[in-house]
Amino acid sequence: MSGPSAIEHIVVLGGGAIGSVYAAKLAARHPVTLVAREAHAEAINRHGLRLVGREPATHRLRAATSIAEIAPNTLVLLTTKVTDSHAAVAPLAGRVRGDTVILCVQNGLGSEEIVKEAIAGRCLVLRAITQFGAIFQEPGVVDFTAAGATLVEPSARSAEIAALLTAAGLAGRVSEDIRREIWRKLIYNCVINPITAIVGTEVGGIADPRLDPWKQLVVDECLRVAAADGVRFDLDFVATIAEVFGGARTIASMRQDLLKGKQTEIDHMNGAVVALGQRFGIPCPVNAALVATIKAMEARMAQ
């Protein structure tokens, strides 16, 4: 029996900042459709997708507000917030094919499980971690702020996907321990996202040494839960976060959401650590306090 055919079409499902960067770079080599909100889609179809920042350029690609059908040999990159995953994927459940691959390029614990439940085994669903950063400026314009790698869960299709991403400048790599990478990014997010949102700083503000005791408390709880989940680190997260992110002049996604009066991903970051900790009998009062604080800010900002 022959294996699946090579990927021929790409759908980027989620036209936020990261999804837009991936769509723009992939469109240089592949037919790409970016599924986005109406204003963003309209601006892209009229004037192209303009990236500013690291790689200023205008990219021509198709944008739409929904997908009516999925062509053979399509790779779907899911780049929505995890809170929007089910709503984004559920309409595709009857349209995906056996040769479709859905790659969840998202934050948090278990985002791919939401998709697998919605798709109910109709196609391959994989998890990925991105190290890219971007800020949505206005419809049709995204600030590309940081580049890195795209780590893909192992599977029979993963080497092909990683090569496709690399050829587009997205540094695809197959990770032999994707759970470890998920936890690594989760811990970064559990520190950076809520704390910079609460104190009102750019990402680089997380390096302020006055915040170190707070950061350490968050990290310690995360590490205890990660260890119970079978993932251990020999890494000083507080020092690493300061070193890696101290110069970042970007705004974390959680603060962006709050400023826009939108729901954050706190339940899938710190909230996921608290929930898993409860399963293992590990109390996480600091992470729980961050969840409560961010939810109070959500309620206030939404007024």
C-alpha cells in the first residue's frame, strides 16, 4: 500500500498575528488560504498581507472567513486561541479527508485533544509548538517581532511537514519529546503572560529582578505538576526567562487580549496547571491566584 501523497494545499485556520505570519511565509511556496475575521480577510484580498518588523514585505494570498471544502492533500494549521479551537474545527469535521492533517500550533496543555474530540478520528491531528512572535496591528498588517523554530510532534507525516515549514523560513523540526517542549513553553507562558498583564509591561519587563520571588513561586508549582506528569527539567527557569525574554519589546498575548476586552487563554495556561495539580493532589495556590486575578481583569476590561 502506498503512503499518503505530498501536501498540496495549506489552510491556516486562525488569522491572528501568528497565523498571519505563517500564512504569509508559506504563501511564497504553496497555495495558502488564511481563514480570518472579515475585516482582516477583506484587507488581505484587496491589498495583500503586510508584515512589518523583522521582515517587511507584502504577501499575496487568499483570505476567507470560512472554508466550504477541503481539497485533497491539505495541511490545516490551527492557529486560533485554544478557547476558539472547538468552534473553529467543529465545522470541518464533516469536510476533512483521510489525507488531511491538522497541525495545532497553539499554547497550553491539551489543545490538540480538543481538536481530536471534534474531528473524531477522521484525520491525523498533530501538536506543534511555535517560537515565533507577532502582534496584530490592524486589518491587513501584522508586526513580525520574533523568529525561532516550529517543533512538530512525531508521526509518519511529520518529517514532510517539518521540511515544508523549513523551506518557508519557519524552521520546522520534529521533536522526539513534544510533551517536554509543551511543558517548557507552558511554564514560560505561565510566568510571562499573567505577570506582564497584571503589572502592565512589555514582555521584557518580566526580567525585572524585583519580580523574581513571584516568578519562582509560579515556576516551582509548575515543576511539581510537570514532574507528576512525567516531565522533569534541570533548568533555572527564572534566570532563563530573564536571559531569553529580557530584551523583548513585544506585548504578551494575554495582555493584548485584555486590552481588546477579549477572553484570555488563562484557563489553558495557569488554569491547566491548577487542574492537573488537583488530579495529582498537588496544590497550586499561586497559579490559582493568577487565574482569579486575570479573570477579574477580563470582567473589568469587558465592561
